[in-house]
Amino acid sequence: MDLPNGMPNIVRDEAAETIRQRFEKFILEFRGLNGEGEVFYKDELVESHILDSSTLYVDWNHLVFHDIEVSVAVELQFYRLYPYLRKAIQNVVKRLIPAYATTERGFDREFWLSFYNFPTTDKVRELKTTKIGRLCSVRGTVTRTSEVRPELLYGNFECLDCKIVSPSIEQQFRYTEPLRCKNPACTNNSRWNLNLDTSTFVDWQKLKVQENSDEIPSGSMPRTIDVILRHEEVEKAKAGDKCVFIGTLIVVPDVSTGKFQTKGPKTQGKTGRGGKGGERDKSGADAPLRDVLGLGFELTYKLCFLACSVQPVGSKFNKTMTKEAEQEELSFDQFSEEEKEEFEKMRNDPKIYSKLMSSIAPAVFGHRDVKRGILLQLFGGVHKTTIEGINLRGDINVCIVGDPSVSKSQFLKYVVGFLPRSVYTSGKASSAAGLTATVVKDPDTHEFNIEAGALMLADNGICCIDEFDKMDPKDQVAIHEAMEQQTISIAKAGIHATLNARASILAAANPIGGRYDRTRTLKANLNITPAIMSRFDLFFIVLDECDESSDAKIAKHIVKIHQLKDTFVKPELSTIQLQTFIRFAKILKPKMTEEAGKLLVENYRKLRMNDVTGHGKTSYRITVRQLESMIRLSEAIARAHGKEEITREFVEQASDLLKKSIIHVESGDIQLDNDDEPRVRRRKENDNQAEDEAESMDVDEEVEEVAPPKKGKQKKVTKKEKEKTKPPPKENLVITPAKYNQITSAILHFLKDKESVAQMDIVRHYFEAFEDEFEDDEERLGQEEIILRNIISRMIRKDRTIVVVAAKAERDLQELAINPNFDVSSLS
């Protein structure tokens, strides 16, 4: 319908129009910081047309370099100028690609502008009303994301009285109708029909962003702010991401705290006697407060952040920055030429593995095996998917067990500070819902949503759990699924979902009673269920042992750190170099060679055999999970070397690391049966019988004075006769695993190339090989002989590593040989 005469003229913002024209010139003329080459953003628009994108990404430094006046105006009045900047992009597209400037339905296509590399970044706590409408950036951690919904951006409203359309009514962050009809002769101000076909809608998503943990002042609660994403920026941030958002601060009505009331008077119900009900004066405190705009509730406001771009902390800006896109399209093309050259130089260094390991937690002295395990955890294995769609995890789980004051928590804190996507939590203060996920009611929509826990927030990262042994057993059960299947299943409040928790777990635990008891097994030392123990790829037992040399070195190291601070700690690789190398190496997908695969099978077979026939029963049982652990460790070692093939050397290193973990687990002292002690004592007594008799003739026996024998009483015997008739006490023999392994290894090496050997020959050979240790010490020699004979008996009866070929009445004469089922090649 035609618009009648007498309509008011539209007011033009001349200053904003000037900024629009100059921004168009910037798009068409900017050729880079050196002023040479192709027109930069003109080519970007052409590329966006090919990719079917309607967002132009502009580096803020480029705008400052080209036209500083425009950049200052945009920074100070971003919210006012943003529609004109979008209009400038639309005008340029109409000039360059006219067909792309309109949609398939013939309407003008909406174009969007996204800035990145803004120089200053604010904390969530620093966002005040002075920054409303200005261009700024804020950093924080995403804790919750809403679903993507349509938002009405510009509405076309048709008057129900005169049928005149009021076009492009901008929505003020709520459903906004025209104040009155455009027809001067029409008095309608409330009866409108929204034309859905011609109105402009855009994708909308709200994030809950919390300030980073290292930015929270002492004694304060973490602050949060709602961040609004639109158009192509939605779904670019997941819960747990640490991001930088660039945009402007806005003020919106706080619907969640508003008290919804009817527009009419409030009716008070009667509750009978007591005076609480009944009619009250509506002009009093209980009378409803009418808001001026007629929204129907008491109006309050809150600050929100309207973001035009999302950038992850510690990485370059990426137009398609989503986790799925990052995993599928990750390639060397995303890195600069300088970074590629540095990576090639580092991967060709033959000592790169040791340099990487020494650069992990440089402030912590020693613990090279623990640092090696954490380094391999940072690299991780290769995630795989079977034909049936089953995911095989590539993340490596590590548990550090040890006495107090052995730097367990320092390793966890280092990983949290080093890795951008990591979460630190304590087992005692964490519940099952806090670790996995919980269902909460949204205060705005009053719908049930899933709020991420620590494992979900650490997706594609590392979740560090301190005091792991202090967790309640029912809370430990909640992470079974997350540690192996790497998913979290929820069935609460009508929500049935399976969520991703592709995180590695770095746990630290204290033994029961405070200190690790070497005489007990790992299972007896820890308050952790066997099911969770089997899900850890590596266990590291760190003991606080007294050693004069190592204690002096540790004390000197700590004193130097306190004296010189950062100048004393100089790792071979900086944090930036280490992070860059890890990002490059995680692109590699190492393949298993045929030779390495055979070695993996052989090492797994040996582990299983030693678990059944050896001393491995003191640790957790060796299962297929340990085979998968060796595969993941081999892939991580190949990545650490920058190689794309897994060789025998990498498999051997992974197997050695796993064996060290298992050896530490079974490091309880071994108690021998001590069956051969009486036999040795009798043999020694027979050898010295003549000497004992000669000595007894020269010594007067002390006889107890006895009364003359009376009838019915026996004669008392001497004290020496009593001692001779009393059997000697049987001593308990306990030796360390290291000594036990040393003696058994020496015996097996002696028997390796022989068909059978008498037991007395084995004893004689052992003491001839170690005669220097027992020289002029008859007492120790006798004790060692007892230990050796009992170890031989244990190897026959329990370990079954040697067998009796020919049994004799005298045990020293029996013929012994290595068990045919024992793998002789395992002897090193």
C-alpha cells in the first residue's frame, strides 16, 4: 500500500556515513603492511563468496595502519558504527560480486564484520559501564553454552488497521514493536502482525563465560558474564575453552530476576484467621510496580558482551575454529614458514627427545621417569575408530603415587599452566557431578540444561586431579566410563545424552597412612579400586628416601631457585618452543611397522607370562589394556621424535617405561620360607664336631647343686645339656626385590647353556663369582648361603623358572635346569 504524503524525513548520521565511505576505501585499497601485493580484503571477499561465507575477518592492526582516524572512531563508538561498517561490506560486494549481494529470494544479503588481533584484553572483572558501546576484548573460560536459536534482528511489522508495513524495526534485545504506525492518519500503536517472510533472522547463541582461575583475587568468587554470539560465530566455542572475545559491552533487561506480574491489580487471597491474608491497601508495599514500557514486570538490567569474533587463547586466529574442524583439517598449512622451519630443525635433532623431557617442569629436581611420562601424555597416542564405529582412545592416563613433599602437586600445577585446555581439581572437594556433568535449570528459559564438569571442560586436554585417593568410592565409579570409553552418559530430568570427555587424566595420590609401605603391594597402599587402577597407563611410585648425596643436591637446587628465581631455571627449550613442537607433532599419525608389531606382541606375551609365573602378582593383573598402553606410548614416543613410523626402538622404550612402572608397583620386600636353615646349621655342626668335643674336655661344666636323690625324683641336667637338646629358633628371612632379582638373574645366567647342574655346584659358582664381597666374614657368608638355598627353593616351587631334572635324597645333589617354558631371551 502506498505511503501517504506528510511522512517525516529520516535523519541521516553524517559522521557515520563518512566512516562507512572510508571503510569501503580501506577494503578496496589495502595491500598489506608493506603497501605491496594484491588488494588484501578484496581477495578475502572473493574467497568468502567461494566458501559461501558472509563474514569479513579484518585484522585490527591493518585498519590502524591504513586509517588511524577510522580505527579510533570505531573503537570509541563501535556499537553506533557497526551497522554502517556492515553496510560498507554490502556495498563493496554489490560492486564486486553483484549476484552474491542478494539472496535466492531476492532480498539483500546480510554481511558481518569480525575483528581480530585487538591489542588490549580485559578481564571479566574489569568490564564496567564506561566500556558500554566501545570496542574491547575480554578473556575467560567458557563454562556453559546454549543451543543455537533464531534471533529476530530486523522485523517488518504490518499495521492491522491500515495495512502499511513498518520495515526494518531493529530489535532492542527483546521483541520490539513499532511505537506507532507510520501513517499519520492511523492511531494504531499496539496491533501489529510480524511478517516472517520479509523479516531478518540470524543464528544466536549465548555463552556463560567465567574469569580464568589465575585472575580471581584472593577471597573472591569467580565472576561470570553472558556472551552473545551471532551468525557464523556460533558453535565456535565449547565448554572448557579459554577464549578471547572481541566485541562491545551492552545493557539488556534482566528477565531472569524480573518479577512477572499482570498489568491489572494484584489480588490477595484470604487465608482465614491469622491476619496473613485478606485485602490490603494496594498503594502499600505489596502493590505492583508498573514499568513505563509496559513489559509486565519490574525491570532490572544486566551487562552482556556482544561478540563479533572468537579466538582461542594462545593460538592464531582461525576462521573455522571449531574442535571438529580442528581435528579434521589440522595440517601444516596452518603454520607459518618460520614455524615450519623451526619444527624441521627440532625434529632432525638427535637429542630432541631428551631436550623435551628436561624442559618439562624445569623447577622440579630429578624425577626423569615422571617427566618422561608427562611428556608422552602431552603428545598422546592416535585416536582411532573401528569399522563398527567404536572409538579407541589415544589419550594416556598417568597416576603419581608417593610420599608427601615429593613434588606431586607441582607436576599437576605445571601441566595446568602449560596446557591451554586443562582443568585442576581436588579429589576431596569434587563430587561425581562436578567431575562429569550435571543437569541444571536455566534461570532465563527455565529449561533443564547440561552443565559441564571437570572432565568435559578438559575435553581434548588434560584433567589434573589432586588427592585422588581421597575421593569417595561412589564418586570414583562415575569416572569409569570417562577414563576408558571417553564418554559421559546422562539420564536425568528427561535428558538422555552421551557427552564427549576425550581428556587425559593426570592424578596424584597419597598412600594410606601418609607414607608408602614397601612391604605391602600398591593395591594395599592405595584407596583406589582395581577397576580404576587398570585404566591408568602408567603408575609412578615416588618415595622420600634418605640419601646424603641426593638430599644435598635437592637442597642446593631449592635454595638456588629461591635466590635466583627464573634466572636459575633455564630449560633447553622454552615454553613457546615446546608448545609449538607439540602442536606440530600432534598432526602426525605414526604408523606401526611390521617389525614393531611383532615386538609388541612378544613383549605383551612376556608380561603376561611373568604376571602368572613370576613375581608380578603383587601388582595389578596384566590385561589387554596394558597392550593398548604400549601401543599408545609407542605412538607418543614416535611423535616426540617427530617421526611418522613406529620402529622397534620406540616399542622397546615404551615397553621399558611400562616395565618400570610395573616393577615399582611390585616393590614389596620378599619373605623367604627359610626351609634350608636347619640343614645348613646341621652341616656346619657336623664339620665342627671334633673341635667342639676337644673344647668340652677342657672346660668344667657348671652343674647345679642338687640334693641327694630322693625316691621318686629324677636327677637334674646341666644348662649346656639343655641348650644342646633345645632346637634353634627359625629366623625370618626378608630380602628386597632388587637383591632377589640380582641373585635369580645370576643363577639363570649360569644355567642358561647347561642341560643340568647339581644344586651344590650352583651354590659354589655363586660364591666364587662374589667371593670379594664375603672375604673374611664367616658370619655373613653363612647367612648368604641360607638365603641362596632358600631362593633356589622358591624358584623351583613358586616362580617355576627352574625345574628338578633328577631328584636325590640329599638336596645338594639334585640336578636342576631352566624350565623349558621360560623365555631365555628375556634375560638381559
